[in-house]
Amino acid sequence: MKQYSKRTAFMHWLIFLLVVAAFFLGHEVEEMQDTTQKLAMYPYHFILGNLVFLLVLVRIYFRKMDGEPAPANANPLLNKLASLTHVLLNLSLIAVAISGFVTVATSGLVDAFKTNDPDLVPDFHEVAAKEFHELFIGVLVLLVAIHVVATLYHQFVVKDNLLRRIMIKRFE
């Protein structure tokens, strides 16, 4: 096997796009001053986060069922680091989603949704779970940066066409 399965590759790129959308939408909602707008926009951020959570679990399942290509490096240490990075990426995606669930559940935002009352939208700076959500987002961003840099290093310095492994298009 030289490439990940089509469905694993598709899920990889779909999750990436949804994470980018959730990140930017979350940032925009955070910057809004009008609580009526926040109340209207939060559900979209939650839907994206929930979808990412579910798709990550599905992708993990597909990757186990379909297998994965042989390691790209001859160096066992680098292979272990690559594998660890993938595990940590999945764990951080799951942690971001769960901390988001906990933030909503402990903030009082559910009451604002139930009553459609923007005055009940909480100040998230006072919600402890939000700090964990932001911490996990920071970890995720760092891991994505490492992942991208390593991929670009392989693609343009080592020139081993590593990026082909995760493309939806079949090269085998």
C-alpha cells in the first residue's frame, strides 16, 4: 500500500477544512460584541465542532480498517515521532471538541438557547472550561504546524512525494 485509502484521505482533508472553518468562526464569534449575534452564530460553531469530533472518530476507524502505508523514513526514531504526532493530532482534536462540549454545558449558554435570550449569553472569560478549550486549540495549532512543516520538508527537501500518500486521487 502506497497511499491511504480514498475514504481516509477524504476524511483527512474534510476534517482539515472543517477545523479551519470552526477555528475562524469561533474567533469571529468571540470578537462579536452583540450578544444577539453571538447567540445566532454559536450553533454554527458547535455544529462544526461536533462534526469534526464525529469525523475524527470515523477516520480513526477507517484508518484501522483500511491500514496505512509503510513508514516514509528509514529512520525508526523519525517514524515513531511521525506516528506520535498523528496520535497527538487525533487526541487534540478530540480534546478540543470535548472541552467545547464542557464549556457549553457549564457556562449557562444552554439556558440562553432554550429561552432565546441574548442577555443570558455568558462571559466566557469567567468559564473555567473555556481555558482548557483554548489550551487544546493552542496544542492543536502547534501540532498542525509541526505536521505541515514535516510534510513540506519531505515534499520539497527530501523529495519523496510523501504528500501523494494522503491525496484522494489514486497514484498506485
